[in-house]
Amino acid sequence: MRMRSHDLHDFPRAGHRTGRLAAWLRIVLAACVFPMALWSASATALETGPQVSLSSVEMETGGTLLVQIDCRRMPASGRVPNVSFGDQGVYLFPHPGQAKGVYAGLVGIPLSARPGPAALTVAWGDGAQRRSESVAFVIQSGTYGEEALKVDPRHVRPSPKDLERIRREQEELKQIYASGSHSRLWQGEFQVPVPGEMNGPFGTRRLFNNELQSHHTGMDFRAQTGDPVHAAGDGVVRLTKDLFYSGNAVVIDHGAGVFTSYSHLSRIDVKVGQRIEKGRAVGVAGATGRATGPHLHWGVKVNSVNVNPLSFVRVIDRLGGG
């Protein structure tokens, strides 16, 4: 019997069958390989991510945490990672004591921080390759004393005019601390501004005239009126002004989120915008502003957070290098 020509289509030819099988295999292989490709890309991103280490896994309130970010495994074209602690951005700078590609940053732990588990966020990459990780540490409550001080009643119950002045000064200082140099301006270690004994610890709760409470946001050092006060590190002078509470004050921007302040001076010897080296006299000690007598109030801020100055100095010592 002769087969009709259209009957040939009822049975696929060998070449046609092979083509359909190959197409089917390509679909199956694609279904297997595609997830593997995604996993491989993710694994590669993790393998080339930054290595993060902390100066301590336990940090007291008011402390300064040193972060080290090793980016040498990351692509050369990649940007430096972003580091944050809550709403606090951390400025990273080349680590002075490590190889190229290793960065450091400082984190200020507020006096008001809640004790317990905490974490930094480290983020890197762009778009679909954006990655982040949490770096855990523990915040411990610092142990701070209490003291009662007698001062001019005007500095406990300011008049409406004084309150307006205080508001303007606080806003000016806030803007200064928020607009500092991103780059590190200091070299080497920091030093205490005066040789006198410390007599006003950081974090102490203070009662002024038995009614006004506040925490001491810096450290007081014994000094006589006229004693020279020296810059703790290299930087740029950002403020020289008579402030309501601080009296004659100098604020220095050291870069990378670090500022130091020198208060209650009887005289100021530097100008705004002046580049200053560590050890240069910024003025002389006095008792201006809210003060019970001649002394120096020395303050340190890291990313607009008041930190313990002596703890800060010890952390900077750990950086090493230039």
C-alpha cells in the first residue's frame, strides 16, 4: 500500500526528533544552571566583601570604638564601604598603620546609649550587587559619680534673652560639628592640652545650685589663670567665641568626624580658619562662662557625639602609624 504524502507527518523524522530533544534539554539545563549562576554571583560578592574588625567587642557608654575595614579582597574599582551606627555615619580614612586598602573609622558611643547588644552596619556595592552585614558588639553602662556645684544663678536660670543666645550658640555649634572635614587632618597621637591634674571626670552627673542636672560632657583639668592651653592634635580652628556656658572657647576640627573643644579660657590666641599643629597654644586658662574657678574644660566629639577624652586618646594610640 502506498503511503499518502501527508501521512509522513504522523511520524517525526529522526532529524526533527533530535532537534526537539535538544531544545528540551536546553530548557532543562537552563532551569538547573540559572539558580547556580545566581548562587555563584552571591558567593563571589561575599568572598570579595570587606573584612571588618573592632577594637573591642564590649564598649562603655561615652567610649570610642575603632573600626578597621580591610578592602584588599574587593574589586579595585569598588568604592569604600559605608559604615553606620544607628543614624551616626562613620568617616573612613586610610589606616595609618596598615597596608594600602585597609581603612579605619571611629564610632562615638553616646552617654545615653542603651546598654546591651548593638551592631554596626557595613554596606558595599551598588544596585543589585548591594550587600550589607551587621557587626555585633555589646554596650555597657559606664559608672559615673555625682557632684554638687555652686555657680552664678544666671547660669542656672537663664533669662529669656540668655535663652535666645543659648539657642543661637547651640545651632551654630551643631552646624560646625556637622560640616567638618571628611579627611583625617591629624598625624600621630593626641595629647592632653594641659599638664594639670584631672579633677572633673567625664560623665559625672552634676547638680548646679541643687537644682539643675546635667552630665559632664568633657573633662576638667586643674590650671591657673594664664596657664597655656595646647591643641591636642593637628587640625583647623572652626570657632573662637565667648559662649554663654563655655565662656571663651576654641573648637578645632581634626577631620574624620573628630573635634576637640577648649573652654573657660581667659584669652584666645588663634583665629577661625587657622591651620594648627599639635602642641600649639590656642589660648590661656581662665574661669569664664559657667565655672567655679580657673580650670580647663576639654571636650572631644566623634561624629557629633561627646566621648570620654582619655578613652579617645587611648584609642587613637592604637591606630599607630603617622
